[in-house]
Amino acid sequence: MSTVITRVRSNPKFAELVAKRNSLALSLTIAMLVIYFGFILLVAFAKGFLATPIGAGLMTWGVPIGLGTIVAAFVLTGYYVSRANAEFDTLTQEIVEETNR
Amino acid sequence: MNRLLALLGTSAALALPSLAFAAGVDSAGATKQATNLPAIIMFVVFVGITLGITWWAARRTKSAAAFYTAGGGITAGQNGLAIAGDYMSAASFLGITGLVYGSGYDGLIYSVGWLVGWPIVTFLVAEQLRNLGKFTFADVASFRLAQTPIRTLAACGSLVTVAFYLIAQMVGAGTLIQILFGLDYMYAVIIVGVLMIVYVTFGGMTATTWVQIIKACLLLGGATFMALMVLIKFGFSPEAMFRTAVDVHPKKLAIMGPGSLVSNPLDTISLGLALMFGTAGLPHILMRFFTVKDAKAARKSVFYATGFIGYFYILTFILGFGAITLVATNPEFVADLKNPIASIKGGSNMAVMHLSNAVGGEYFFGFIAAVAFATILAVVSGLALAGASAISHDLYASVFKAGKANEADEMRVSKMASVALGVLAVVLGIVFQKQNVAYMVGLAFAIAASCNFPVLLMSIFWKGMTTRGAVIGGFLGLISAVVMVILAPTVSCNVIAGLTGDALAACRKSTIMPFDNVAIFSMPIAFIGIWIFSLLDTSKRAQEDKDGFEAQYIRCQTGIGAAGASSH
């Protein structure tokens, strides 16, 4: 195991994988926090804006913003998963192969 | 109806009324209905099918891996549905639609909060859990730390979370079934307890997973059908639906914007923190990531789950508005057409049930009632399995037997624990029947966010965390969350003192702990506790803890050495 650790550690691709994954995970977490708490702050301090109709009809700004928050959660998750499936898994695969060689 | 009035009347706090929806149904407002035959027939069919699956699963559940994780052979798609089935409760289905029915837009604000924890789970813990753990999240937290103290802490965090969640579900279940099926509260609670024990004890994770998958399909299918029927009535024009709803609803245009739900922003943010980070600390949810074959399947399964759950919450918004237009205008469902929202028969939780009757007739109503029952069973089974695993895998095998228990003994303990938890759930369900248990789901999330999540996250990402730091910080988070909830307005004034009227309002203003949602305080307490006590820790063990990080980190990031799927 200890040789495995040294080999993985010394592989520059490991540093690349960790840096990329951690920075993506951190930025997306912050994005989700900003979106959700932004929504809550709108609800708390801009009730009037959320209750304003978008056009001539009854649909208010609050409806697409609220539904959009739900959709944003899904889209951010999807973005992370697609990056991880393609990029991170390829890197991981290469690291594993190079370690076992 | 009590809760809706509470919602409108209580300006002091968000949490009391809103969390009531999370926890289920206020038993005080429930009246027993006439026995509902179509519902009972459909429920019996559901139980028959799930018992068949349990029998099939039992024959495959011979090893500990099969019991705890279904042998790791669940696919990402199946697990996504099962996670959704584990998470979408009957209380959300009935409660959020009821909230939309009563207040319109406020229901949407509330449902958003229940989804935003899922991205956090994906980004920070799902893959890491799968790479590092085997059966429980304590496997991950104790990977490089001392087994006995960390597993004790994790088991305490898990069991307390499960207990509060379970009590809320059982009380909600008993009341709901009483309304929907016309069964006595006591019988309803016992039926839920017995079925839960049978699924978990005989079928382990395999049976629990399939109960959750079937329930998720039934719930999503039934809700989709109702939403379509509503939209068809309005020619798929949301504008037409809103127009009718605004005409019908006594609050008129106010239902199109935020109402009284968020009256205290800090309290709401505190609730948001608990929901966001608590989801990543719920033991029954975390356990689901060990049922798939690798990290990739784990992350895909949360993505699917996020999609299903988000879709479900969007549907609840449509169903709530649909109920305003179709239920509030029908004398069959409301006692007084001049005041239809307040006079809905059976209380606001019944809004979506009446809607099912309005769009699909009596048999469809029976189907949706059976789905609501199935929903409860799926959630409590997941909870019982997580609780039993904490007892058998963490406390018995790792703490009492110091990792030397044999597999047969461990499985026997887990089955005994499932039975004991089932019995306990029934007893607590009966004891708490008349109590206000609304705060308990919020408390479960707050504890998960203040004990389980900080310990898990720091163990994965922070090399400097030591055993002592984790134990002190984790217990500080756990204890502070519980103590602060007891001091908070809802528990100290409404539940313990049992005050009403002016005395209640005065009491709520004068509590030491101003908010009902405590995560905004208890989460930092846990994180700072972990940080400070790890830094101060200069013991020999602390050095071992830090030395172990390198190997853990490599396995966490690459999956090298991760427990594989032990398919049959």
C-alpha cells in the first residue's frame, strides 16, 4: 500500500485531479449557497418585487425565480456529474493504470 | 386546519407552522373518516407485492453486505429512485400541497428548501462516501481515526437523528391513516411498525430499496397524472389556472407572491442551513450510497434523485393551485363555499386528496391514499435500517466487540435491533399521539447538520482533524442543537408550557433562544469545536490520525482500494 501511495502522490495527474475536482465542488457549493440564500433574501426583503406581475398577466416574478431555484439545483448537479463522468473519471482511470503498471 | 391558522396567526416564527408540514399532520385536527374500501384494497395489493419482494429478498440476504447494502448491486437509476423514495415523505406531498392551497406562493418557498441539500450531497460527500465506506457513514468518519470513540459519536448522531425523524413520521402516519382509511390511530401505527419490521428484518436493504423504488414510481406517477389533469382543464395555460385560483381564493392576488411564511429572515436562513447541510448528514440517505457499485454510480444516482425530487416539488406547486381551482369550488370537499380555504373537509392536508377525487373519482382517490400509506412505509423502513445498522455495525461489531464480531452475530444483532426499533417506534408513536411533534423533523435536520455532517466533511477534507477534536466538536454540535431547541420558543412555550393566546405570545418573545431553527448557532459550534480541539490535540493518537490522512485521501480521490460490489 505504501508504494501505491508514493506512486499516486508522485503522479502529476493526481494533483491535477484533486485540484480540478475540489475547485469545481467548492465553486458549485458556493454557487448553490448564493442562489438559495439569494432567493430567501428576496423573499425576506423584496416581497413586493416577487409579487410583481411579469407582463400583463398574473404570473409574478416570484414564480419563475422560485421554480428556477429548483431547476438551478438540478442543473448544477448535472454539470458536476457530467464533468466528473468525463474528465475526472478519465484522469482517475489513467492514475490507476499508471500506478499498477 | 389548526396549522394553517397557526401559520397565519403566528407572526413570531417561521418554524412552528412551517415545520408542521414537514413533520406530518397535527393530530388535534384529525377526524376519523368512514372506512375507505377502494383505498384499503389498493393498499392490500401494495403490501402483497412488497411482501413478495421481501420474501425474494430474504433468500438473497445471507451476508452482512447483502443486509446493509443489497450487495452493492443496485444500479444508479434504481438508487436514484430509491433515494427519492427515501426522501419524499407523505408529509411533503400532503403538507406542501396543503400550504399552497392555503397560502399559494409560500408553498413554493418552502419546497425549494427541501431540494437544495441535494447538490451539496453530490459535490461534497456522495463519491467520497462510496470510495471510503462500506456500510455506514461511520466507516468513513472512523477511517483514519480511533474506532471506538468515533463510532460511538456517529452512532449517537445517527440514532438521535433517526429517533426524532421516526417519531415525527409515526405520529404523522397514524393521523394520516386515520383520516384516509378510517382506521384507528393505534392500529394504523401498529400496522406501519409491523410492516417496517418485516421489510427490514427479513429483506434488509434489498427489500427496503424495492419498497422505496415502487413507492417513488407510484407517487411520481400519481402526482404527474393529477398535474396533467389539472393542466388539461386549463388548456395547459398556467395563466388561466392562476386566473381562476386568484378569483376563488379569499386572499386573491396575495397568493401570487410571498406571504407570512418568512417573517424572520435569520430564522429562515437558519432553517435553510439545516436543510442544506442536514441532508448530507442524514444516516438513512448516506447509507444509500453504499448500495451501488462505485463512485461513478453514486454520483449519478444523486443526480437522478435530484431530478426526481425537484420534479416532485414542482408538481406539488401545480397540485396546490389545482386544488384551489377544483377543490375549493366544490361543495363536496368544502363545508362553506364562501370561505372554502378554511372550511376544507379534513384540514388543509387533505387538499391534494380531495383533488385526486375531483380529477379521478373515488378509485383514484383510493389509489392516492394507498400511495400516501406506501410513502410512509418506505420512509420509515429506510430510517429503521439506518438505525439498526448504527446499532449492529457501529456499536455492536466495532465498539463492543472491537471489530472481532463474526458476521452471523452481527446480522443477528442488526435484526434484533430492527425489531427493537420497530417496537420503539410504535410505542413512541402512541406516546406522542397528542403531542405537537412538528419541531422534530427540523430538529433531526439540525442535528444531522451539526453533528454528522461536520464530522463527516472534516474527516474527508481536513488532514488536521484528530479523534479528540472530532469527538468533542461532534458532541458539542449534537448537544447544543438539542439544548437550544428545548430553549427555543416552540418547544419551551408551546410544547412544554402548553401556553395559548397572549401568554404564548409573551412567552415566545422572551425565550433565551430566539429562533426555532438552531443550525445557525449549532453548526458553527460543531465546526469551531472540531477545529480548536484538533489544533490543541498533541497526543500520540493525534499524530496517527494525521498520518493516516494521506492513504485515506488517495483512496477517497481515486477509489483505489475501495470496497467493491459483492454481487451474488
